[in-house]
Amino acid sequence: MSETEKSLGEEDISPEGAEPRVEQTVEEESVPQPLDAVMVFGIGPVQPADRPGHEDKRHAYQLVPEAKLNAIAAATLYLEGKTKKIIFTGGRTGKMELGEGIEPHPYPVSEGEKMRDYVIRKFGIPEEACIVEDKAANTIENIARSLTPIDQNPEEFAHLAFLGSNHHVERIEKMVQLFGLEGPTFSSAAIIDQSRANAESGAPREARVHRNMERYRKYLEATLDPEKNPTYKKRLMEEERWSEGLEKIPSYFLPQLRFIESDERLQSVLRAQGIESTDPKQTREDLGKIKRGMPPEDWEKMPEKLPEWRYDQTETTGAGAELGEIGQVERGPNLPLREKYQRLNLAIFSDVDGTLNSRGEYTQDTRDTICAAEQANSVIILCSSREGPNLTHIQSELAISQGSPIIFENGGGIYFPKGILTPEEMEASVPEVVEGYFKIKDEGDRWLIELARPKEELLEAFEQIKPLFPSEVKLVPQMTEEEVAKLYSVSREAAVEILREDKKYMYNFSVSGEVSPDQERMIKDEAERRGLHITRAVSWHLMSVGRHKGEAVKVTSHLIRKLSREIATIAVGDAQNDLEMFAQCDIAYNVGEKELGHNTRATAQKGPNGWVEAIGGELQSRTAAE
């Protein structure tokens, strides 16, 4: 907690095992008079206006109540003459649903812009008093990306303060120190409570700020009830995890430092970590190559259950340390993760595109169901044709446990977390269920189980079967942005990201015309004869023969059952390339529009709504059976 704040202890609505949410107040003299600027942190993501907690139906999406309270607190400081400028920071976090059958439109306003627009519209704050950072995807980036105007005009921003939600302020304060900044950190509730107290005592106040204050506090109470809001409950449980990560895992924050535009600031922040940078441009490239290390899922909760357990960090940041040495940090004995897997009762293998998301958008219901599944001793394993790093990002975005495996490139590779099985156990176990090529590689905090051979070995054989297709065949890397956007029904921006993918084991390709079932069967038979495996979803997929989602699911299930023999397996998908995955699981759900086989259970709803229907129903039935 900031030294400039003190606890009132008025209320404790935290779940068991979480830190209580405390109301805070600010001593009047603790706010410098006036500040040059206050940096206001978003909380994300924005939510549809028809969800609880949103009073304004005129906009497709609204700020969540916590972000709205932050904006109100910033307006309070400005209108009371305590700050000259407001820096709002937060990236784009949603898409607008325009109606059934209409493709969702990328939401055109970032959270930073939305906070700015809110204070201008509601409180008349001058636009010239607001500065917006609109690209940050996380709290570390909030500061890194907001430093540009500060570093360009240090005299204009000599006196700063930092403002966030109640549960967020301690971590913000640590990051302020990490980035070499000075200034107090306040919670939005503290600012508003102090302002209300001043008004009640007869001090001057701004009616524009206070007239709806009770209304907003009711929104906050509804949103910050962890028994009604599983997402907030998980947020409370994780906050200290992220805060400790700043101190103990260099690779948690180092990659985000590349967004600092000032060479001098970048060198100063790195120097404080014992790293000397003589070439800032090269340093930024090196920082971008560091695989981001994430704090362990049960960092704070597990020691209460297993007092003898702790995470040890290998020191890697001494004076003169090379950036490459910091890419991964050893986290010591992972016994709790092994024991967690011994307690598992359900493994959920899930496709991503068209299953967990709809045109790239993830719903709040999906996030809540993921949270509920993990709380019920389930492991959620992403299983997709996407490349590994992309799925790692999605895993983090959906707050899926970092201790969960990931199956990528249609089963070409498996990311398997360390601490579950030893490499010797895995080396002996994989050949028990698959034949032929496989390799196990050390990738820092996880193992890479390589099941498919490198994709370059496939091209010569593929050229020989291309004439069998009735129309033009084109590899996705050879397509234009417009062609990719049309193929996958995504925005041009998303198409650019697809073209940037660097898959190791498979190619995606398109066929310009229709392929009949007989033609497809003939092509697949000839491909297999030449050592290739072809499947199709939105695009067609090319891999080594005998390697597909089903093989990777079989390997992953087999490894998990080394610790939990009675675990049940469920698969959820929507396309033909999920059929092999379905065949390897006890229960299979099809959330797609097309029938995929008699052994699958078709959900009434489709896409992510079908995913929620399937997994939510399984959780309810298993709870009832217990």
C-alpha cells in the first residue's frame, strides 16, 4: 500500500484466501499542489453495455465500473485544481457486436480514449488537458508506453502522481519505482472519499463530480462482490502474484521495456537491474526476443497449504549480465504443480478459433466458465493450428493457468510445463503411445515435445500432389493481406498478424474452388502415401503423416495420467481437423454448424456460447454427482 494512504478498514468483501479490499483515504496535504499530471490506469477489458453495471445504453461498449471510478477520481483532481493534466493509459480491449449474422466490428476506441471521452462528456474536462496512451496491453506497458511525453518534456512533467483501483495501487507503486519515476500513488476510492469528506465539512467542491457519486459507488459494490463476480474473485487472488513477479522474475517485466522510446530512460531502467546497454536499438530487439516469464499460478495460495514449499530464483541479473541470460528464470522445486495434477479430475482439450472465440473475440461468459473449471480441479489445454507463442498469449489473455499444457500447430508440438514430470519420465512415456519421430527440448520454464518434423521437409512432396486439386492452391505465407482477411473472415489488422506467424511444423493453404468429398479422399490418400497429412478447417492444413491433434492429445493425456489415472477427458471443437482430437477423448462436443460425426455431442448454441454450454453443463453435472 502507498505510504501516502491509510486504511480505514470499513469493509471486507474478499473471498477466502484473498487480501481484503480496503477503503483508503488521502491526507489533504499528501497531494502536491498542483500536480503537473496524474497518470490514470485502466483496468480492462471494456464490456457490452447490456451487462450489469452499465448505466449508459447509448454506446455499444462501456468502461467497467472500476475504470469509470478511476476516471471520476481523475476528474475530481482536475476540477479541484490539484492537477494540470491527466494521462489516461489503456489499449483497445473489445469489438462491437452489431447483430446476428453481422461480422463484429473492431472497437474503434481504446480504454485510454474511453476514459478521456468519459471525463470530457460527463465533467467538462478540456480536451487539451487530457493525454491518451492507447496501446498498452498490461500494467507494465501502461507505464512504459506513457513515458514518451514525460521524457520529451521533463520540466512540464516534473511533479507526477499515479492513480489506480484499490487492489491495483501496490503494484503500480512498485512499477513507478522500477521505471525510475517519483510521485505518490493513490487509489481512486481514496481520492473520491477525501473529496466527499471535504464537501461535508464545508470545503469548496465541484458539484459536477459529486452529484452522481453514490450511484457510481453502487456500481462498484455490485462489480466488486467476489461471490457474484468470479472474474473479480480471481483478480483478487492473483494481484499479489503479479506484484511479487515484478521483484522475483526479471523476464516478467523486461520484454515490456522495449516500449520505452527514450534511450536515456531505457538505459537508466536497465542499469538499475545490473544491465548495461550501449546500443539501445539492438537492446530493444534483444528485449523483444525474451520469452516473457509469468508468475506461478499458485504463488501465494500454495504456501498456506504446503508450508515447506517455496520458489527459489536463480540469480541472473548481476552487474554486466547479458540479456540472453535473463530470458528464463529457474523457479525452484515445482512440487505443488505435480501435486495439483495428482488431484485433477478433468482435462478439457479445446480448439480456439470458432470454439473459444468468435472471429477473434472472447466473451466474458467464456472467461467466467474457464475460471469455474479451474476452480473445480480441471485443466484447460488449448489445442489449435495456431503457432505456440500465439497460444501462449491467448492462454495468458484468458487467465488460464500457466501450469497448463498447450498443443499447437495441429499437434506438431506440445508445450508441457516443468514440475509435472521429469524429462526421464517423459522420454520413457511418449514412445508408449506414439511411434516414430519425437524430441523433447528444454525451453526454460517448460518442455517442448516435438512430434512433427520441420515443415521445410514437406514442400517437395506437396508440390507433387498440388496438381490433384481441382483449382488453384496457395500457401498462406504467399497470400496478400486482403486474401488472408477474406479467407479467415478477419480484419486486415488480424490478417497482418496471421502473416507474421512463423509456424515450425505445418503449412496452412487455401484452395480457390470447391473440393468434392471423393476428390478430398483421393488427395488425402495420395498425400499419406508421400508422407503427408492433410486436414481442413477454415483453411487446409499440411503436416507430417501420422501427426495431428489426436496424436498430441493422446500423448498429453497419457502424460497427465501418469499422475492422475482416473482423470476424464473432454474435447470441444468445431471443424474437421478436430475429429482426431474427438476420437482420443472420453466425451466430445461439436460447437460448429456442421455435423462432424455420430460420436460427438452437438451443442444447441454454437461457437463460444456452445463452449460455455458444454463445459458449464459438465461442471454442473459433476458437481451434482458428487
